[in-house]
Amino acid sequence: MRRITQQCLKELIRLEKQRVCQKQARKRSKAERKPDRNDSARVALYYLCKHFYEQNELLDLNGFIADAVNQLESQGFNKVISASVFDDLIDKYTKSNWQFRRKPHLNEQ
């Protein structure tokens, strides 16, 4: 039988407390219908792209995207693929009749 060291036991307890705390935070956020970072960033990017496109400020939009792609590259992401992802999003947000999907789980009580 394997013996658990005191330090290993402390780490297991810390991880369990962290897991419980994170679960409570997610439950609270759901009850409050609080958007997470991804939800907020998605909406901000959508309106930013729509604004630049509708105002015909494509140089500003391209500069914004170039800066974002460079930041992603500095974090280790592939630059070409990152640019492609943004190109796809801009096409989706500006050249189609794309709408945000409802979040039915937010209406559950």
C-alpha cells in the first residue's frame, strides 16, 4: 500500500477546496446570469467589427486585427491560423445575417 506524505495530503486538500470554491462560483454566476469573459469578449468583438465595417473604417479594423494576431502569436499561437480565424469571424459578423444564439440555460430557474 502506498503511503501519502503530509505535503501530498495538504495539496489534495487544497485542490479539493479550490474545486468546491470554483463550483460555488460557477453556480453563483449562473444564478446571477453573469456573463463570463468569453461571452463579454464575443459581444465586444462583434460590435467592434460591425462598427468598423459599417463606418467603412477597414484600415482601422485591419490594424486592430493585426494587433490582436500579433498578441496571439506572442502567446505561442500560429500567426497564419490566428489571422484566418479573425478573417472568418469578420466575414461571419459583417457579411452574413448572423445573430447571437439564445442561451436557454439562462432562462431556467
